[in-house]
Amino acid sequence: MMANNELWNDFIKRVQKFKEDELEFKELVNGTQFKKVDGMMENVAKFAEVNFSGRKLHELIRMNTEKFQSFLDFLGEYNIEMKKISHKRVERLRSSLIKRKIFLKKYAFDNFNIVYDDFDSILEIDEDLKLSQIDLKQYEVKLIKVDNSLSEKLKDSEETSQKKRKKDICNTKTRGSKVKKQLF
């Protein structure tokens, strides 16, 4: 039964991570991120208008002041936020969530006899404490051999999704620094 508790705790952690990513996706789809980007765009435009109006491009390029550096930082942050709401990233996140949900359902069924319909009710549980206290006896949990290949596949899928996120963030950071270099 100890293996079951360890597997269950591991399963809970994966479900919680899935729920966090699903919430991020919902925020992207609902436009919460768009409002943030719109606000940033307005701030960048106001800052440029107040501090750099009437200047030509070559004058701006030669400027090396704190205001201009902070303006470039604003632009870099704005660029990063724009990358977060890009169509490709949203689609990649959506497909990743679908694959992970299917995998988690299969994992729950294979290891804990949790039927697919019951899995959806588990996802709806908001509090982590309630999730960890679910009585596994109601699902007639079978005594299982620890299947390392299944957990390895799950870890690999999580690692690849994290690498893709880091790649998105790194790409935006390097592009922002390239813009700064081009301006100087």
C-alpha cells in the first residue's frame, strides 16, 4: 500500500501542475493577458511621447541616458509579454494540455482504477488538502507493481513542456537584447 500512497502523492502533484497550466491557458484565452499588454503598450507610448517627442531616429540611437535605457527595458518587457500571447504559444499550450489530460486519465485508470468520468470530478476539486484526502478505497485500488516506464513517460512529457516554455522565454529575451544592440 506504501507504493500506492507514493504514486497517489505523485499523481496529486501532477494534477496540481496541470491545473496551474490550465488556469494560465484560460487567462490567455479570456483576455486577461491582453488587458495587461494593452496597459503596457499605453505606458510605453506615453513614456516615449513625454520624453522623446520631436527627436529624430538617429538622435534617439545616439542617446545613452537612463531614460532611454528604461525605455528600452519597457520595450523589452512589452516584447516578452507579446510573446506570451502569441498564437503559436497558445496553440502549443492547448495541445500540451490535451495530451497531458489524456495521459493523466490513463495513469489514474491504470494505477487507481479511477474511471475517466471520475477523473474530471477530481480536476474540479480546488483545495489541495481535499485532493490528498480522497479515499482510494472507493476506486478499488489494485495492488500494483511500480511501473517506472509510465512515470518516466510522464516526467519526460513535463520536462519537454518546461523546455518549450524556457525556449519561448529565452527567445524573447535574446530578441530583446538584439533590438537593444541594433539601436546602439
